[in-house]
Amino acid sequence: MAIQNNDTILQLDLPGIQKLKSGKVREIFDLGHAFLFVASDRISAFDVVMPNGIPRKGEVLTQISHFWFDQTESLVPNHRLAKANDALPAKLAPFADKVARRSMIVKKAKPLAVECIVRGYLAGSGWKEYMKSQTVCGIPLPAGLQESSELPEPIFTPSTKAETGHDENISFDEAKKILGDDIAHQARDLSLKIYKFARDYARQRGIIIADTKFEFGLYEGKLILIDEVLTPDSSRFWPADQYAPGKSQPSYDKQFVRDYLETLDWNKTPPGPVLPPEVVARTTAKYLEAYERLTGQKL
């Protein structure tokens, strides 16, 4: 039923329940009236899934998403049909040891064909582009910014969704062509509103959210927030007490794994290398610390 390795869940099947998709991290099942999203402990970097996972990662991602859905539901409706502490439905009870705490029962929304990325700080591919052209995703920025500088205002930088390989950044005009003007404007405005709320909330708890990716879907004709939200997998989280512009920052996300992989003689194509125990343990600790800082609770 589940392929496990060192207390991680890497693959999951639920006999009698149809699996629709197995993504880089999530398994999606059809419950009839709803989807069941189960977050595995798989970890990907450079679009390659590593052969071993990160213990408790799926649980952390799911519980952080639940936390943020609770915080933001006054700003935007979301896809949840059950909250974090709701009992599992009867048909899932036999699988409770595999899906509890790492699963979410959600509405059958139709995902937008565009990922909604908000950047509040200059990092990653944005910093590389800025050094070449003083732009990020084609958006002009002031001169004199450093790596990890806070931007004067958060910017919306949508991208396409690639089933395999890398997503591609697109302009807002291109997003409007894909989504239509009305939905594109709604998605942009909601993305910026949620990011600013979460940025301010997290900063008070010692975390800088440098950038993040939101997913929206259409449900009964309305735009709702779907998938995961403001997790270490979909965002760049930095410890505020160590923040120093002019260099890359320590982080709570999987940057730690990326940094380790950059030290290897590996061409960033499958298969990925096995992560050593110390990298796995440090990464689990970072995910758990992010949850505890944000929520004020132990998981």
C-alpha cells in the first residue's frame, strides 16, 4: 500500500480508491465528490525527485497549508472541504496510519493554466536576471539593488506550468491571453494581497517570505485558492534574525538540499543522488522549525 523508507512515505496506493495522478510530491485520489491530496515525503530539486525522502515532510507541508488556509480564508475562498482536525471519512479510515495529518480533502476545482508567483525580495533566477538587465521577468527595477534586497513593492511574475522540465516565466500580458483579462487580474490582485498579508504575519514570527507560488482554480465559476499555500516547498523562507542583503540567505526551504547537490559532480538529470543522513536530518529539522515559528506550536 505504501512504499516506506526510514519512516518516510515515498509512494502511496489506497486499494479501492482511484489514483488520478502522482506528482513530484503529491498523490491525488478521486473520492467521487472530492479529491484527496496526499503529500508524500518525496523531495525534488532541479526538477529531479531524489531517491530518498525527508521524514515528516508531507505532514509539515499539509499542516502549514492548513494553517495558512485558516489565516487567509477571509481574503479568498479556498478548496478545502475538511479542516486539519476533522475526522477522516469512513472510506479513508482503514488508511488512517498512512494519510492522517498528510492529506487534504478538497473541492474538484479546475486549476488555472498559469502559476501565480509573487516576489518580495531579489533572489534566485530573479537576481541573475537583474544582474544582466536590471529587470525581473521583464519588469524594470531600480538600480543599486543587491542580492536578497527587499524590492520597493512585491511584483507578480506568472509562469507557465510544465508537466515535465522547467516552468517558463511569462509577462502579465501573456497571462491575460491564457486566462482572459478578468481572471488574470483577479489572480494577480489576490496573489499580491495574500503575499503581503503572509509576509507581514511571518515577519512578526521571525520568518521572511522572500517569494512564493500560489495556485488558483475555478470552482462553480469563481476563483479559489488551491493546492498547497505558503509552504517551504512553494516559497523561499529566510530566518529574519540572520537576514543580511548582499549575499544568499540561509533558508527553511529545500535550498539546503540544493546547496548540497551543487557540491556534487551531478548533471541535474535523473536519477538523483541519494541524500546522506545528515542532509536528510537537517532538512527535516528546517521544515519542522518553519512550522513551529509560523504557528507557535510543535507538530
